[in-house]
Amino acid sequence: MYQQKKILAIIPARGGSKGVPRKNIRLLLGKPLIQWSIENAQKSQYIDRVILSSEDSEIIQIAREGGCEVPFIRPIELAQDETTGIDVIVHALETLTEKYDYVVVLQPTSPLRTAEDIDAAISQTMMQGAEFCVSVTTPEKHPYWSFLLTETNCLKAVFSDIPSRRQLLPQMVTLNGAIYVANSSAFLEQKTFLTAATHAYLMPKERSFDIDTELDFQLCEYMAQLLSKQVKVYK
């Protein structure tokens, strides 16, 4: 609980995954991927309850063994490729009998976020009087240097009036998928985390991995080793 507000964390983890098969329970440094998010949520000072939403019996079993509550089995129709993350969170909030002031969504594909990141995003949301807050990071390449590729294989600038010096480029960020915070009532009404008034919680790139491919998984595992000081870095 934070500022007398009850806070629910939801970890959505379906069984299907095309980029990395069974990635939600694949071992990352010897630990199932979902367990990283479970443990960080459990370490939060502000979250009152941590639950998993899944249709997959193996994922549910592993989550329960890791100490995560699974109060319901997600309907199979909400575990399809075309199912939106919003539908999953709406289902969870409407299924639970107990109501919460705020909901925090922690995708298992972002294992390197920390409990401190989670609490900082929650604190920022409430201290700034925001209804929505999402985690972001700086992009690898500034979007001002992006181009559309035309049918004739030519480059067409996405932005006009591009500054000539990098130092003059406006600050831009990209969603990293690690943390979504929302006032529960506002979320159920608007059914989105992204509004004109959504606040941003900035995270460093080294904790902003979002695993979608085999390469992502391998890079994330290496970064996890670095962050845990299991790999000695030579300068």
C-alpha cells in the first residue's frame, strides 16, 4: 500500500510464443523467466498483491511454485495471438472480487526491471497526480534519423526540419514494456494506458530489455550476468 491506496500487480503470461517458444518459463540464468518478475513484484514496498494471469497449466504451476498467486485460469479465448494486453488486464480486474485503487502490469518479457523501478514508477504516478504512467527508455537511434523506404527504394524523411547538430535534437523516448501503472477506475473506463496525460518513468537501457526474439533472450541473459556481477568486465 502507498498513500493509503491498494495496489495490485498483474503478471500476464500466456503459453503461446512464436519468437521464442515457451519463453515465459524458459530458464534465464537458471530461473524461469516469469520468476524474475514475480520476485521483483514481491520485493516491492508498495504492491499489496501479486497475481498471474495465464491459461497455461505449466506456467501456472511454475508461478505457484515461485510463490505467486493464481486466483483464476484465463479463458483460452483471451490467450490468442490477436488478444490484446488490455483485454487481459480488464478481465483480471473484473474477475477479482477484491477491488484495488491502482493496477501495475509487469510483463515477464522485461526481467531486468527492479523492485526499485516498480516502486519509483508507482511513487511518481501518485506524487504527480497522474492516472497513468508507463516506463520508457531512450531509443538506440534518434527517431529524427528515421526514413521511410519508398516503392522505388528511395529514402523519404519521416521528420522535416531536422536539426543539423545532434545536440539540438529534441529528447525522445520509446516504450520499453517493463512497467504500466494506472488508476484502476480510469483504466477500466478508458481501456488504455496511453492517453494524452500519461506520464513517463524513464529507465536506463541496461534494464529495458524486452524479450521478443532468440537474440533478445541471449543479449538479455548476458546483460543479466553483467548486472549481477557474474561476468567480470575488463576495460
